Amino acid sequence: MRAFLWIARLAMVLIVAVAMSGIANAQAPIESELALITPVSKFIHDAALKAFAEYAKERWNVTLKVSAIPAGTPVAYGRIVEWKGKPEADIFWGGESALFEKLAAQKLLQKVEISKEAWDSIPASIGKPKPIPLKDKDGYWVGTALEPYGLVYNPRKIQRLGVPPLTKWDDLLNLKLKGEVAQCAPTRSSSSNATYEVILSLHGEEKGWEWLKKLADNTGLFTARSRDVPTVVAKGEFAAGFAVPSYMAFEEKLAGFDIKFVAPDYSFVTPEPMAVLAGSRNPKAARAFIEFLLGERGQKVFMDRGLFPITPKYKVQGAPGSTAEQAVEFTGGVRSYFERDVLNVYDESAAARRSEVLKTRFRSDIEAVWKKP
């Protein structure tokens, strides 16, 4: 009888322990895992995940396991569609917001649902004559940092070629740069696709394609990835090309290479959108990560790596010689895009409509006939 009572009491203790554990788990502020799928460089996403894991331990005493699936924007988008609401990641981060709109329309995103204070700290848009949205009006994605799509060049190489420092898009068409331009095809890079859209919007369809064909005449290499362009330019293998600071460009600068970045007038400025995937296994951690990135600590991660704050209350600044100050020098003295006029002709809806046509025409009019000079 005593043995039976002892077993019954032990069973009751175990039942209570399990129940209390379930309650604790249900009330846990965040889950213990977080996974991203992103075209954002390892230089950026590793730092952001590390900073958030430290924050999670400090604030909630949660030991967070973080991971990222690196994938170019078109590839990441395709993977998310293939997952059909059963994603292998919790967050999609980076690229053009047009793809986030398409995912929301397919019910593959869930609403961000961060605090009102964090949401309201981000303006609805930036730039003119075409405002660039910085967050989704329906709440399915939010910008995390501002980053221009511009040009990189090798100062020593262009000097040897007799080319002045690059300042505008048309500088890439200088005949002295024949065979010296590197670019990534818009079929493989969303940032190249966006820059092609800028050219077509600036010049119109017919003259825009004439411009892009002239650029192809000067192009000596189509890289496999957009982040490869700054690498070949930094090494002096090519003189110039399209680039995004966080896609290796600033890293090459920090590594000691002589490389310059410029954002010409009408460069597209991405808000590096972020969204929680429908079916996410860790939605609380995902939302907490987003809110963390929008605060001062998260924004500092970006500002130390060549990106610009998504809110007007912050600006890039640091001690002399710090990575933040090196980023300011690298990007031409810019500390905040809210302190300057942002000229923009890139239209998200037009880009979404023209996306497949642009890629098809690139394949037929440029890729199929291109020969290395």
C-alpha cells in the first residue's frame, strides 16, 4: 500500500512539473531558435544575429540558437514559394519590397506586429519624385536600414586609363572603360535588376535599352553574384561596376583595398525589407528580432557596416578611425539619408509588372549577343 501511495505521489509530482513546464513554455517571451533566409551579406546578418542573441540572453535569459540561409533575392523568393507556408526559416530579409508584396499576396507572410512605437519611428517613405516605401501599409514587411545601389571603382586603375573619378551613371559609358566594367546580370541579382529599372525609368524604354547595350559593350565580365563585382574591382581586375556597400564593397575597403563607392543621382535606395514568414516556427523570436534591429543597438550594427539608419533620429557616427567613420568616408560623407534630398525614379509597381519582360529582353538583346571585348 505504501509503495502504491509513493508511486501515486511521484506521478502527481511529474504531472504538475510537466504542466508547469508547459505553462512556462507558453509564457516564454521568445522561442529559443531563429532562422533567416536572406541575400544580405554574412558581414551584416552574422553581426545582427550575434547582437540579438546577446540581447536575448541579457533581457530574457534565453539561449538563442540562430542561423541563416544565404540566398540571392530571386533564389530566396523561389524557395519561400516552394515551401508553401511550411518554411525552413522564420524571416525573409533583404532585396526589393516588390517581392515582399508578391509574397504577401500569396499569403506567405504574416503581419509584423511589432510595438506601435517601433512601427511609428519609421517614416512611410523617403525620396522624390517617386517616394520609396519604407514599410508596408498593410503591415506585412518593414524596412530595417537604408542602403543605396550605386557604383564602385578602382581609383588607381581609372587614373591609369585616363578616366576621371566616377560620379554619375553615364560615366560607365566612357569609351576608355571598354572591357573594364563588371556587372551581374539582372536575371541573377535583384540589385542589378533594380539598377536596370532606374536606367529604363530615367531614359524611357527605347533609349534605356540603348544605354544598357552600350554598357554591355564596355562590360568585360558578368559575375555569378552581385557581391563578386566589388571583389574584382578592388583587386584591380576591372575598373568599375554596379555595387551595394554591404555586398562585399565595404568589406573590401576594410580589408585594405583601394576602392571607392558613389551613389549617383537617382540611385535606388533599398530599405532592406524584413518580414515574418507564414508558418514560422518561431514567430515571437522573429518579431523580437525585428524590433531589436529598429532600436539604437540594432541600428548601430548596421551603421558600423556601411548602412544608414532607417529612422531620422539616428545618424552614422563614431570615434575617429572607427568602422562607422570609415563607412561615412567610403560612402562620400553621408551620415543619414534623411538629411539630404533623395532623388528617386524607381517605381516598385512598375518594376513588378516589368520584371519578367526585363529579364527576357536582357537574355535576348544582351546576354545572347554579348562578347567579351
